[in-house]
Amino acid sequence: MINPVLRPDGLPGWWEPLLTRVGTARGEDFTPVRPPAGGGRAAAVLVLLGEDRAGEPDLLVLQRAAAMRKHAGQPAFPGGAADPEDRDPAATALREAQEEVGLDPRTATVLTTLPELYIPVSGFVVTPVLAWWHAPHPVHPCQPAEVAHVARLPIAELVDPANRLRVRHSSGWTGPAFQAGDMLVWGFTAGVISTLLDMAGWSRPWLPGRIIDLPDVAATRAVATLPQGPESVAASDEVVP
């Protein structure tokens, strides 16, 4: 299946070969778990790449508030469940990003959508929406009860082998992770990032044998046990209804 990809004027050159590769991406490239035949609860997340300096891309992520009943302290892309009035996954992702971190939707150009990814523990079928932040502006937590922190993570930092590792949950599940500043990025978010870095040709050799146990706040959250490799999406429940 060919996914339509938009290439607007002014698009930085670092978007290739990622855009060419995601045009033929399949769900199996991200996770071995397929959405159920009957579907699931629709959701979308915004995978937003921009740059402050030419040729130095970064990625927008947030961290959930530690006091939340679910998803406490988890890193995530902006996003959430679809509303009836959302015309498509891109509308869901942009609306949620505006509500959560104050993103002006006019500053982001949606380039394509990635395959639907199923999160068994929550029943969400999540569509990652890949977008170019063509006019970056300050963002911040707009819902402090849900979002504790917002960050733009440099791709150069994410691909640094010193910042790559795997995390182990008490259930036995092990998946990819990134130590980005004070933020430990793991689960669904880290799995998508890891796959996209590979597709873009940005990944550098790293040691997948470096494994740590999830910190207490993260480890108390449900994680489905799946046959995961360093490039796979973890099935943690990160999408907020």
C-alpha cells in the first residue's frame, strides 16, 4: 500500500529518505500486533519534526503529569482519542496538540499518516500523523493536571549511542528507550521513534544489551507482554482518552 506523502515547497532536505520510506510503511514495520478485525477505539498522535537551526531537526514530545491515575510520568507524542467532529486523524492530532501544549495548527504541515498501530492494553487503534513544524513557536503545558513538561528533543541527541538503551518491565516485557536530558522516553513513543530513526537513515550503532528496569512510576503502569525487538513499538497505554 502506498501512503500519500506531501512534499511542500521549502521542505528541509533532511526529510529524505524518511518521506520516501514511510510512503510504503506497513504496520508490521512498527509492531507485530495487528489491529483486531472489529477495529478499536480511534486515536491519533502528532509526530512533529521541526528545526531551530538549519539542518538540525528536533522532535516535539511531552511528559504526562506524575499525579495522573493513568499514564503517570509517561513520555508521549501530543495526541488522544478521536472526537466525532474530527474529520480525520490529522484533525485529531492537531486538535489534541493545541489543547495539550498550545500548538498553533497553522504552523504545522501534515505530510502523511503512518499505519494504524494497535495498543492491546487500552484497545486504541492509533494513527501517528507525521508533520513538519514549518513555523516553530513556544509551547507549554496547557493542562498541568495532565501534562507536566514539553520538550523539543534534538534528533542528534536521540541517535547518540550514549542515550540509547532498553527498559525492562516487571512483566518481563523489554523495549527500546532513550535518555533525553531528564526525560526517559520509552513504550509506544520510543518504539515509533526508533523505527522512524531507522527509516530516515539517522540511527547510529548502539548497544541493545544495555537494559535498565523501569522506574517505579513507570513500572506500575500496565504493559502488554509482546515479542519485542529494539525496533518495535511497545504496547504501553500512553494515549489519553
